[in-house]
Amino acid sequence: DAGVTQSPTHLIKTRGQHVTLRCSPISGHKSVSWYQQVLGQGPQFIFQYYEKEERGRGNFPDRFSARQFPNYSSELNVNALLLGDSALYLCASSPTPLGQGAGYTFGSGTRLTVV
Amino acid sequence: RKEVEQDPGPFNVPEGATVAFNCTYSNSASQSFFWYRQDCRKEPKLLMSVYSSGNEDGRFTAQLNRASQYISLLIRDSKLSDSATYLCAVNMMEYGNKLVFGAGTILRVKS
């Protein structure tokens, strides 16, 4: 069984550019959450989508947006990149929004560097 | 007050030692609790869910104290391979649904 797949694995962008990160959840999982993790900190919640609807939003600026497609895959978009957006972006998959029992399963992440 | 707080450590322990981590959370309505393990530059991986009655998985024991709003993780007979960052995660229903992580506790097991 395929786990959570994220693409690309690494990315280098210039300040002011935009970026699109992609995630495919585990087959049968309908909930996708996005997290940002900077070095030395825990993952910070950005968005959660369930059944193609936004179910939760973290304290991130409007430059961050996301969507979920009918096949439950998801995209995270970041506009007007800042140096501070450099981080590991993690996608988490779960059958339900609360992740009861099984918790969330993470992809290996996209490491974004903004220069 | 942070939503989820952990002692960052590092905890430096010898092989075979028993070590315990605590994690406090701010929202008394939280329902789901987890411990994750994260190796350097890798994604977090679920170690165990935490149930109200406490639960054990081999050398690992997790407990929940709702009255004091904390969860704990106990590792017995530490192995070198247990060296990692341990993240606690708690669900929060404010501003929609989200799973909030602590900053992690670093464990270093030495021979």
C-alpha cells in the first residue's frame, strides 16, 4: 500500500515567487492536513480539509491557501514567498478529521528553501 | 500560554535507563492525544495514541491526566535506537479542527 506521497521533495524559490505543493493521501483517507515545520520547532498547523471542505485553519497569512480535489489529493499554495517561509512542509492523512485511534500519517515532506 | 507545551530537553540517558516525558495542553475539551517520534530531518511517525485508561506498547507506556491536562510517555530499558525527538499532539476544536503539536523533547541514549 502506498503511504502519503508528497511532491516535490525539495524546492528552491526566490522571494516573491509562488509555490504549489502536492499531496496524495493514503487510499481511503478523506482528510488531509498541512503543517509547516521550521528547524527546532514542532509542526505548525496550516489547514485541514475533509471531504473537499476546509475544516480547520491555523494562524497563517492569506498568502497561504489550499484545496482538496475529488480524489482527496490536495495542494498547498503559497504566494509572495518570504525568507521565513523556508521550512519542511508536511502533509498528514487520516480517515477522519480527528484521527481517532490511528492518528495522522505524515508524508516525507517538501523541503522549501526561499532565497 | 502555548496550546501544547513540552520540555525541549535534551534528555541524555544511558542505555537501559527509564525516562519519562510530560506534555501539558491548554484546552480541557481536547479528545485525542498522541505521541509521535521524529528522527532528524524525517517526518513524524506515530508512536502511540493515548487513551484515558493509559496504554502500553512494549517498552512504551502512555498516560493521560485530564484533571491536570497533561499526557506522559514512559520509556523503559532505553535503546540507542530510541534517540529521537518525541512530539506530543493534541486535538483542538477552536477555529475548526486541528491537531496541535508540541515543540518536541529530544532524547539521546548513550552507551
